[in-house]
Amino acid sequence: MTAIVVVGAQWGDEGKGKIVDLVAERADVVVRYGGGANAGHTLKVNGQKVVTHLLPSGVLHPSTRCVLGAGMVIDPKVLLDEILELEGRGLSVRGRLTISSRAHATMPFQAAIDRAANAGPRAIGTTGRGIGPTYSDKSARVGVRLGDLVSAARAKPAIEALVEAYRARARAVGAPEPTVDEALAYVEPLMREIQPMLGDASLAVDRALRANERVVFEGAQGTLLDLDHGTYPFVTSSNTVAGGACTGTGIGPTRIDAVFGITKAYCTRVGHGPFPTELHGPAGDSLREAGEEYGATTGRPRRCGWLDLPALRYAARVNGLTALAVTKLDILSGYDEIPVCTKYRIDDAHTSELPVDDLERAEPVFERFPGWKENISKARTLDDLPATARAYIAMIEARVEVNIAMVSVGADRAETIVLGDPFARGR
Ligand code: GDP
Ligand code: IMO
Ligand code: MG
């Protein structure tokens, strides 16, 4: 087995960064295939914290090659800042990074419109990083790709049409109007640095797979934020599900061997939209404080609630999960009982499937499982866990019908119980 997709099974922030960093220890190449700087992936190694937004979370392993695929939207300034920050920590990045020249560039005026539109009753609560506008412009075929920006001669005609469209939009919301000259002056010094890393990401990954190297595709966001399969319109603007790894990289589905889903032992969501198991008031506050649930990109408090099994089963289906990692089990220490949503009630009917349209009206039906009091962050095998924590994990595995390959009991790379090989199908 050589190629594995790691994907968020909830609304993002499941701990993908920590798990990708861990599996990347055994990988030759780590690929980001979708999203942009809306992602915030936190890595903790020996007490040191790093947050990646655009670079794959395998970047901390100095010999791992990194790829940013065509399906991404890349703000060149954020990317360069991230590279410089890691270089400042003594980690060289440029020589082992391939950036697809087909990835679309996010310009400052696209981020400004995203922020200006982020209010009112239909607001999504976006991260304000220009993600929606950049993907919309790509779909409308007026977007600018990184490869279009390598020289002023190519960049000028590419940028002109986009700037023209944004002048009217900026006027409408009272934002400053962009100009072509300003946009060119902005990208020129950034692209001088980035250009040497541009290349054919599909070819780079294909070559690695042909050489029987191990490739990890790192999903951003989570299944329920997928543009087609999430809680539309409260979603991001890309395909976050495992299938996005193929379209976002330029490799065929037959090349993928395994799909590793990441779920918290409870649920969080940041931004607006339906969240059936959300806890309001002090119960939600205490889960937020215990789990330090504040956005890694925006610092916003995350909404918190209990584990939602119909949503997790849905994630298993739409991603074709071959294994699961359960993170943040340590945060559930201290409860007498842990409620878990096993089905929903909509009007007078019960369903254990995630409804396609009616999630706002779905009321969670909870079963309660015995909790534990012990601090479990030192556990490194299942036997180190209290019996009730083991039973909680076994319950998730049985109800979702996917093998659990890892249980995470702390933010650090080392704070993990490894049960199986996520590169393999099953244990
Ligand atoms: P991502 O976007 O999926 O990579 O997740 P984030 O990094 O946005 O959020 C997950 C947060 O939980 C980060 O602060 C991690 O350091 C932290 N984390 C990950 N796994 C664990 C765990 O098992 N226990 C605890 N206490 N924290 C964890
Ligand atoms: P990682 O990779 C959690 C959410 C935003 C908002 C919606 C649309 O760290 O898990 P966007 O800026 O993408 O247009 O916002 O999606 N969102 C995330 N929530 N984790 C993320 O990334 C997210 N990326 C976007 O909060 O609700
Ligand atoms: Mg995150």
C-alpha cells in the first residue's frame, strides 16, 4: 500500500495536522489537494507548536517532499510567510516543495470582498481568507493561476479582467477599488520567490507512486464542509472529501489505497450552520475550555457538542473510509456519563441517516455511555485506558463499522495509541 488520503470526518479541526504529521514519519511525499489558508493545522512536537495553513503538515519531517495541488487556492503572501517562518526555525522548505502552477492565486481584493460579505442573516461565517471569491472566479473562468503570474507580460492580461470585475464589486460594498498596477506590484516580489517552486504537481505525485514511494494526501476542512456533500450553503467552496484528492492533485482514483478519517471523540464547528448535537451554555463552555477549542486560523471560539454517529457514518460512506483515528479522547475525562447521538428525530419520525435537506430540523436522540475520571494522556496502549474509555472506542468502531487505527490522547506527536496501520485496509 502506498497512497493514503487523510480526511476530516466532521466540520474540520478534527486533529488532521497532528495525525498527518504522525503518519508522515513513514511517508516520502505529503500533498495538500484542496482549500487554502482557511485551514489551520496545529502540530505539537516536544512541546513546540507549529500551525500550518498552506504547507502540508508533513513539512516538519526534513526529508519529506511536499506538494501543493491544482485544487488549492493559494495566497502567495501567506505561503511565503509560512515558508519564511519555518526557515526561521531552521527547517529548509524550498528545495523539497512543488507547487502546482495550475493552483489559483488569491489576491488581496478577493480576501477583502470575502470579509465584506461576511455579515447579515445568510452570512456563512467564513475565515475571511478569500476562499469563496477565489473558487467562484475559478469556476467563472476569470481566475488567475499561479502559473499566469510568472512574468508581467503574462500576468497583466490575466489580472486585468479580474480587477475590472472587482472594481464594481468593491464599489458596491464600499471597499477600496483595486487597480491593475497595484495588483501587479503586489504579486511581482512574491512571485520572484515562489516561481522556482512552481511545477507539475500531478507529474511529481505520479513519479513518486511509480517509484513505489509512500504518498499521503492531506485533506483540509472536513466532510460536512464539502461544497457538494456538506451542509450547504454553510460549507467551504471546495471538495473536501477524499475524492477531492484525485481531482485536486491530478491522479486517478485507482491510485488510492486507503482513506483514513479523523474524528474528535466529540464534535466542534466554527462558523454558522446546522450542528444537531451542539451544547449551549455552561456545558458547551466547559467542553470548549477543556479542549481549548479556539480556531487555529481566526481564533474564533468553536461551537462544541457531543459525538454525532449518523454524521460519522455519513462521513464513512462519502469518503469510503478504511480506518478511523479518534482524537481528543483525553478531553472527555471527568464526565459521569457521555451522551452520544445515535439517531435524529425529525417531526415524529426517527432516522439514523444524515438527512440531505433537513438537518436544521433534526433533533438528536442521545444514548449515554459510562465515563471515566482518570487523566489518560499517558496511555500508549488500549490496556492503559480505563475500561469505560476502551468501551467508548469499541462502541464507535462497532457503530460506524470502520476499524479504529489510532486514538489520540494529547496534542503532542507522542501522545497517541497506535492500534493498526492506516496505510493498510483494516487492521
Ligand atoms: P486540524 O485543522 O484538523 O489539523 O485541527 P486543528 O489543529 O485546527 O485543531 C485541533 C486541535 O486539537 C489542535 O490544537 C491540536 O493541537 C489539538 N489536538 C489534536 N489531537 C489532540 C488530542 O488528542 N488531545 C488534545 N488535548 N489535543 C489535541
Ligand atoms: P481545517 O483544515 C474548520 C469553515 C468556516 C466557515 C466555512 C466557510 O483547519 O479543519 P471559508 O473561509 O472556507 O469560505 O469558510 O468553513 N472552515 C473551517 N472550519 N476548520 C477549517 O479548516 C475550516 N476551513 C473553513 O469557519 O464556516
Ligand atoms: Mg484546523
